[in-house]
Amino acid sequence: MTASDDAVQPGADALQQAYSTWSDAAAGVLAKSRKVTVDELTDTPEALLSTHTADGTVVRPLYTRKDETAEPGLPGQFPFVRGADPVRDVNVGWRVTERFGDGPATAEAVNEQILDAAGNGTSGLWLRFGGALSADDVATVLSGVYLDLMPVTLDAGADGIAVARAYLAARAAAPAAPEAAPATVATIQSLGLSPYTAAYSGRATVDAAEATALAADVPAGVRVFRVDGTDFSQAGAGNSQELGFAVAAAVAHVRDLVAAGLSTQQALAQITFAISVDDDQFAGIAKLRALRTVWSRVADVLGEPAAGAAVTHAVTDLAMLTQRDPWVNMLRSTVAAFGAGLGGADQVTVLGYDAALPVDERTSSASFSQRIARNTQLLLLEESNLGRVLDPAGGSWFVESLTADLAAAAWDLFTEVERRGGFSAAVADGWIGEQIAESLAARDVEVAHRRAPLTGVSEFPNLEEAARPEGTAASVDLATASPRLARVARQFEALRDRADAAGTRPSVLLLPLGSVAEHNGRTTFVSNLLAAGGIAAVNPGPVEPDGIAALVAGQSVSVAVLCGTGKRYASDGPAALAAARAAGIDRVLLAGPDREWPEGSDPVDGSLRVGIDAVATLTELLDHLTDGGSASA
């Protein structure tokens, strides 16, 4: 900042005064909305309007120049917050990395797919071996691929060592380019070995000692280890946990490599990171920046700060993808890719929109899903031009603050793992598993209460979707899944599967009281809530208490929901409740909070309202409806 710049910047006193003015105004609005005086507010406006994330960080309602931090440096320079690559081509942006080899295709067919994709925008490869493809197929799969231009990441499970050696041999035998491109972060190749993170998730992997020994044979530009944060995120880890545990695993590999005779600098240069990104775009941006912050600090502590550039491969989170209404996953993936790109990921993979579905249930061809996933990134790069600016969110008071908070939380977890004896010890004694289990349980609570809404699943579900085989909501038989995969939507989708398996759609009768204007909000709310559990809502329109008996006689239902206003409940509610019970309805629920039911009247059998545990409520309703034999009208 120059002297002239400083002259126009407001001083600390002026900033504080401006903030106080905002705070006073916000307090007045909050007090008015809560029908209290300002003095009766329970906390400051900032605290009342702040959001607490699952990682324990606080997102404040307003960020100002008061939150400004020191410039973190340029991309490619310590502490690498703004990116690992100092020479990224802004005409290319991040690498659009596509995955191949998951299906039954031959090596020749996969090679054809790769070359076709390269001509249509793919600029990085993530190759699966160990299924239809073996180590003997590596050279064929990579025939015609310019390895000095296109980064390759391997995924070979228990065959990782054999495939890695076959890849190194194919790379050495490949014809030299007429004019080889200089090696950069963008073209780093990864042998994809992740034995430590796989030790937690249960994925098939290789022996860590064998993988460490392989490091002596790799040329410059190739790295042995791909520390896979998705092993944690798929199991339910929060963002800080994924980062903290991934860094702990990476440090364990560095120790092994140094013990095997590599220098610290050489050991650091054998690590790449895979990190999940979901549909929280700001969290995705901050997550990648925080990883680079923490890893650079590790390198600094080890005495090699210049070697602390974290090379990152962002993958859209399989756990966020839904099986129900899977087309919405295209939107989730777009937001995730946006966050990854702006966060400075070196490579980004967008999984197919139907990646959460078992292969035999997918209604689109594999080529269609791949094309849409690829074009999601190409649109962001070529049409939205997101790759043309490095770290565009850098300098944002909010993003810088969120990055710092997330990095601090991840560092705390990393140091706790170190205090417990390192990554392997923390996995072996169950501590890491316990932390992630707690995170998963907390996330499940948020989802069950619909505080974390899922479009097409817990909100605005489509009951016209075709039934799916019961029990597949928990399936982990997916190409990129770990055995610990716990998808966010699985609780509601299990309810949908159960309702579909009932044969006849379970249904509930709505009893709207008063005019449409009075009950429409609540009938809509209840209909969506019930549909999230696969239950149909039968809405006959406004009813009068004396018409309920005739209405029920024409239905085959055992549960009804009274829908109206508190005022209408006071005038018509008790009579409607009595009429419903007299007509044979054995369970009558209230739309809205219990306090709206008139005191002294016969009680209803429960209420459907904002904030309830929807999963528990819908489970109990399905128990009643399926056991009682309620059928659709």
C-alpha cells in the first residue's frame, strides 16, 4: 500500500464507528422482528446473525476492512495460499481431469475413449486399473497420449505397485516429444498410492513399505503418493477433519520416505493430495486454500518452506450425490467445480451425475454422463472464464477469514494426531474413526431435521419416480466409493425405497380448514414433508367439520392431518378432530406447532412442523401405515 493509498483509507476509529452504526441498525431490526426491545436481545447483532459451521468456525454476517489480513503472497510462492503453480497458463486454467477404466471396456477401447476426450477438452487423466484393465494394459491405454502435456493419476487398488511399475516403464519407452514441454505443477504425474488413508477407509491398497521403496525409482515430475482426503469425506468427515487427517497421513509418508534415505525436500516432492468439494462453494474455495496453508506450514516446520506447495486434485464429493432425482446432481456438481476452480485446484474431476447409482440402474449411457461432467468444467473455463484469473477470491475479507479459520481448525486436528503418536496410531486406536463418526452423526441430525435441505429428496421430492430396489440407498458398490461411504441423502432415500416397496403408495389424508389462503402454506409444507418419506398426501381442498365423515368414507386412509391457522384451529379444530375420529381415522396430526391447538380440547396425536426430526417422524408414520395397510386413494 502506498502513502497515497493510506491517505484515503479510513482509520481504525472511523472503521469502528461505521461498524457500530451498522450494529445499532441491525439491533433495531432484530428487536422489531422479535417483538422485543433492543435491551432485551440475548446477544450482540453479530452473534445473533452469525452461522456456526460443522467445523466449528463462525461465519459472521458482515466482513469489513477490520478483517483485512496481510497479503499472503503470489501463487507459487510460500506460503502457497494462492496456488501451487507460479506459471499456470490462464488460457488453460485448471486441468479437466476425466476418469477412465471403471467399465468393462478393453484397453484398446479405453485408449480410444481417452484420445476422443482429449480432443474434446479433457486435459488430465485419472485411470482405474485392477478391474477390467490390468498392469499389462498400461502401455496400450496410454498409446498416443502426450505425457509431457497431460497429467496422469493412477488408481489400481491392491495392484498399485505392479501398475505403477508398468506405467513407469511405458513412460520411459514412450517416444520423446519433438519439443518437450517444461515440467510444471500442471503436468505432475501421480502413481496414486494411498495406503495410509485407505487403511482408515478399508479400500484395497498396497503395503506402505513397498510404496515407499518405489520412490527411489520415480523420475522427476512423477510422485508416488496421492493422499486421499475423500477416504474421510465419504465417511462423513467435516472439512477441517478431511484436511487435518489428510495432512497427518501425508506427514506419515514423509517420515517413511526420509527414513528410507530421501531428503526432506525429496520426500515432500512425493506427495499429491486428493480433496473432495461439495455444493458449498465458499467452503470449497476456502478448503483448498486452507490445505495449502497447512501443508506449507508443515514444510516450514520441516525446514523446507520452498517445497511446501500442495499439489491438489479436487473431486466432486460422491457423498453429496443423490440417487433420487439424480439430475439435480448436475447442479450440485457445477457449484462444486466452481468452488474447486476458484480455490486453485490444480486438477478437477466432476463425477457423473448418476455416479451414486449402481451401474445397472443408470438410465443414461456412460458417454453421456462423462460428456456432461466434462462440459460442466469446460463451460466454467471457456464461457465463464473462471480460469483466467488466479485466486480470484483472494483478498475477499470473508474468504480470507474463512480460509484462516479452516486452516487453524485443521492444524489443531493434525497436531492432536501427532500428539497421539501419528496417523497410524490414531487410526489403530480408533480415535480418527470416533471423530468422523461424531461428525457424521451431527450431519445426519441436520439432514433429518431438514436444516440441511436436499433438493429432490428432503425438499420438493418427486413421487412419480420409478421405484428402486429396496436397500440400495446404502449401496457402496460404486466405482469411486470407499467401504465407509455414507451419502448425505441415504436416510431419506431409504424411506423412499421402503415406501415404494410397499406396493400400494402409503397415503395420508389432509383436512384443510378455512380458505385456501389460510391453509395453503401448511398443506404445501405437509405434502412435501410426507413425500420426502414416500408418502402421498391426499388433498381434497377446504373441508368443514360436518363434511369430514362423508369425505373419509370415500378414502382408504388411517391417518389425517389438520391444516389451517391457529385462529381456525381454535374455532373449528376440536370439531374436525372429533369428526375425523368418529369416521374411523385412528391418528390425527396437526400441521404447525402444538401450542396453536386450543387448550382444554382433546389432544391431537402429534404435529408436523418446521424443525422436527423428519426421518424419525416419517419412519414412525411408515410403520403405522404399512402395518395398518393404508392404501392410496
